[in-house]
Amino acid sequence: MSLRERKKLATRNALIQVARKLFAEKGYRKTTLEDICEQVPIHVTTFFSYFESKEELAFAKTLDALESLRALVRERPPNVDVITTYWNFYYSFDLRVHEEEREVMFRNEGGLVLKSRYAAYVQQKYETEMARALAEEAGRDPETDLYSRICANILFGTLVAGGQWLSSQPDQTGLPSHTADVTQLILSRLPSRAEIEAAERKLTGRRAKKSAARLSRRKQAET
């Protein structure tokens, strides 16, 4: 890593630490970007070279962990499937997410905004990539494979929901095991790929027949 890269990483880490400290002291809403940047110190305009928004800064460590998952999926060995890679990551996820970050994301006055932003970010960046990896692994078109999209939605949907649920519990330990049990229960009830693809073909056939019928009626009406 070059000196410039090390300096940039140090500044990013400083932003995360200062923000976490100020969120705890002043609250999420009352902490401004100016407050954070003044203590680093950098100009506010420079802040956007590191993060898109204050919301993204608030769950930076979580996003770093999810970014590592994306790299693991892309670079996994040929003999390791996508789902196994996901679960290997998942069971160490809680060790990388700090309690202070959960406090900011789920429990203080900024919670509703952050929950929405976090869910949208995960769906946009990580569900899509996981669905693509699952489809490619099965030899399907990532743009049209419904089964892979459903699986990815279940995996990340329960990850987000599990964190939100756990934050309301007196005992905040055990995120991996609690949420994994729910996820695996849902996946166990999911129809097989063959069943879903058969349902897709059946639905597509019905739509084609309806479309042909409408076209036929239109032609008859015109004559």
C-alpha cells in the first residue's frame, strides 16, 4: 500500500471513529458533517471522497463487512459454492460489527432513517450481486433468473431484519445463530429451482395465450 493510500485509509478510519464518538455524545441528528470534519480535520467537501452521506458513515463498518462478502463471492475457489461462501461469512459477521454501530443504526433517534437507508443499500449493492453469483453458478441468465433473486432476497432480508429484531431484545448476543435459524427455516420451505422454473413456464404460457387471444379479438374487431 502506497503512502497516499495509507493516509486516505487513516482519514477514513478517523471519520468513522469521530462520528461514532459524536453520535454517542450529541445524538445522530444533532451531529453535523461540519462537526465531524472539524475534528478530523478535513474540509466538508473532502468528506464526500470517503462517504456518500452521514447515513453511510453511520454504518460504515457494516458496509465494510458486506464489501468483504462481495469479494469472497467473486474470488471463491472453484470447489466452493456461493451459499457455502455466504454462510462462512455470515457466522463471523457479528464479530466484525461493533456494538456502537448497532446503537446508532437501530436504537437512537436516527434509527428510522438509518434502517431505511441500510436496507436500500444492502438490496441495491449486495442482493443484486448475490443473485447474479447464484444464477451464474446454476448456468442461468442473471437478468431473468427468478430463483436466484428469491434466494438472495431471503439471505439479505433476514440479515437486515435479524439485526433490527435483535436490537430490541434485552440480550443482544447471538445474531448469527438466531437469524441463521430463521433463514434456514425459510429456505427449507422454498420450492425447488425446478418447481419455480416450471411455474414460470406455466405463467409465461398463460400470458402468451392471453396475448394471442387479445390480438385475435382485435383483428376480428377491425374486420
